[in-house]
Amino acid sequence: MTLRVRESFWFLPALLGIAAIVLAEVLVAVDRAVIDGGVRIAVLDSLSASGGRSILTTIGTAMLTVAGTSFSITISVLATTSSTYGPRLVRNFMADRANQFVLAAFTATFLYAIVVVRSVHTDVDDGSAFVPVIAVHVAVLMGILDVGVLVFFIHHIATSVQITSLQKQVQVDLVAAVDQAFVDRDDAHDAVTVAPQGPDREGGRTIRAAQDGYVQSVEWERLVSWADRHDRVLDLCVMPGDHVIVGDPIAVVHVADTATDGGAVDDDGTGDGAARQVRACIMTGTARTPLQDVRFALQQLVEIAVRGLATGSNDPYTAVSAPDMAAVALVPAWRDRERVTGYLDDDGTVRVTPHWPRLEDLVDSVFEGVRTYGEDQPIVLRAALRLAERLADAGTDARAASAEQTASVLRASLDRAERDVRS
């Protein structure tokens, strides 16, 4: 639910809209109290009812128009990005707090103006004139600030649509996902372990999926807390990025070695509400996200590179930057990190066992994309070779040998591509 809210265009505008309505009502009440008390505020000019209505109407109309224009620009950018760089990058714009804030600022100002204007009365209306001077001047201030928001939006949208900005955002997501899946063996802290996987447990009670979709994220701390309370060990059958349908096994609950009871989870995974609690910690949705899905985060970077090599785009320099940006996340992990094999409780007991992808498989996926789509592009092969050489220099003996073997294959491909270009 948190992820859906964060990537929605409605939450922040709704939140600021409610705040604007509340602020409008509060300031109107303050204005009534000031007028009833006979207090005059020297810095605020008195306004006629018609003048106050005119100002509020102008601000409200302008803000609603600008909000519609901003939304149209955003939709146009989404369409362009989807067709050029890949439809999966649309979520980056949806989750962009700046875009959400701009839309929220304009709609909140509009709501504020229409709430305040309804309180303006003339002698003709009800026999007593009332103009909320403070509220009107605050509306003017909000309108001035919204001009700055509009200028910021134009700058931001022009910057964010650039390919370098898109790649940087994807790189940030990739680094965050890698940091969750892989940790330094020597720096493994109290919450995780990177010890070799022990032998598979036999038996256990299976918890099955209750809905279709992709696993988007897992709340590891809640799962550990649940397993600790029930003295269980939870083995996840699915990881972020996996697709499940109703009835697929998503976790197997084993009785811990220290447990004294016979188990509180039925074979079908519904006993004692345990299945519902476990399912609530595993968020599913209609699409993959890079929040914890390290494969998808890397796939987005490779996808940008592949689309740059398409005939319609013909932009190999976009593909060149993909291996360089991937190196920021992959090289440090390749040097001295291992995948997390267990999440621990406060006593250091393994309570949840995940199955993160192997780092070698992630690295291979980058070179696979290059060999498949960029084998005839020498500059792309050079970038991939540079990544392979970085990995060979940074890795341990086994990893260095694997990276060096990949580098040898890339050198051979580069020689062939250069000969083809010369001929």
C-alpha cells in the first residue's frame, strides 16, 4: 500500500488540498474574530467585497488552468519517455515527488481560493458586508509562490526527461536494491547473515498465495518479528520480481529447533491467522518495481541501452553509459560482498531465509544484453570490456577468473566488430 501511495498522482494533491481547505476555514474564522474585535492590521489594506471576490476568482481560475496545463505536459512527457526509453520507466515520473508537489500546489491554491470566496459577502447579499482580508492576502501570497512553482516545474520537467537524468535515477534504484541483497561478509550486522546456506529443511507447512501478481516487496522485519514470536523459521519460496498466481507456495513455515509446541499453522496455510499475517508482509502488484527487485533494477538500465541500439533510435552512446553506470553498483558488490542468506532475530537466530539472485547471474545479464544487441557496435563493446576489466581487477580469485573469461570473449567480439567496420 505504501508503494502504491508513493507512486500515485492523487495522494499528495489530496493531502495538500485538505490542508488548504482547513487553512482557509481557519483564516476566515480569524478574520471574523479580528473584525468583531475591532482590530485593524496596518500592513493589510482593506478590500471591498467585489475587489476581494475578483482577486480570489482570478487566482482560483488561473491556478486551475495552470494545473491542467502542467498535467498535460506531464502526460506528454510520460508518453514520450514510454515510447523512447521503455514503458517501465514511466513509474519514475509517477514516483517523482517534484511532479506530485507541483500538481498539489496548484490544486491546493485553487481549493483555498474557492473556499475563501464563498465567505465574502456584501450588504446586498445578507445585509452585512464581510471581506476576510487576511485570507485574501494569503491567497495573493500563494499565487505569487505558485509562479515560482511553475518556473521550477518547467525547469524540472526539462531536466528529468534527459536521458542522463533517467539513467541516474535508475542507477540510484539499482544501488539501493544491491545494498539490500548483498552485504560485506565481514560487516554482516545483527540483522542479517551471509553464512553459506545450510541443508534444506524437510517438511514444514506451506503458505500459498491468495492473489495473482508480481512480488513487489517484502517486509523483512515484520516477517522476522512474526517468526520470532511463534518460534518458527520461515523459508520464502518467492522473492521480489517473481510472479505468483493463486495457490502458488510463497513460504514454508518450519518449527524452530527450540520450539516446544507442535505448530500453529495448518497444511493449507490458514490456521490461526498465520497465513494472513505472512501474506500481509509480502506485497504483490500488477507490475515489477525496483524497490527490492535487483534483477528488475538492472534490467531497466540494460533496457535503456538496448533501446538506444534500436534502428529507430540509433544512439549507441546511450548504450555506452549503461555498463559504466552499472559498474557503480556491481563493482563494489563484486569486490567483497555476498548475498544475504538469512535475517536474524535479536538473539542472532535465523528466522527468515531469502533466496536473492547470485551476483554472477546479475553480471552475466548485463553482458548478455551487450552481446545480443551491440555485437556490431565497437564503442558499446569497449564499454562492456571496460566493465569486465574493472570486475576482473576487483574480484576475488574465482570471480576475477570469471570476469577475465568474459573480457576475453568481449575482446574477440571487439576485434571482429572493428574489422567489419574497416571493411
